[in-house]
Amino acid sequence: MYRVEEKTFAGLFALTFLLGVFLITGMLVLRWLYTGEPQIMDYVKTFWAIIGPLLGAILTYYFKS
């Protein structure tokens, strides 16, 4: 049976997570560009304030060893 290393799993998770974060941010920014609603940028800032530390923890764990 194939065994996945912990660091490999953490790296794949971080890449998938980062891709999802950039997709959500991109969708919000495109919506802001087309509609001009100023409060959408507040959503982006709040989203990154929540996701940033979590992403930092995942990447720190990955590059730790």
C-alpha cells in the first residue's frame, strides 16, 4: 500500500488551499471591477484577515523541516 509522507500531504493541502483562496479573491475582485460596489473590497480585506494567519501556519509547518 502506498504511504503518503506527512510533509507531502501538508504541501498538497497548502497548494490546494492557496488555489482556493486565490480563486475566491479573484472572484470578489472581478465582481468589484464590474459592479463598482465599494463594500466588496471590505469583504476581501476581512477574508484575508481570517485566512492569512491560517495559511501562514500551514506554510510555516510545511517549510519548518
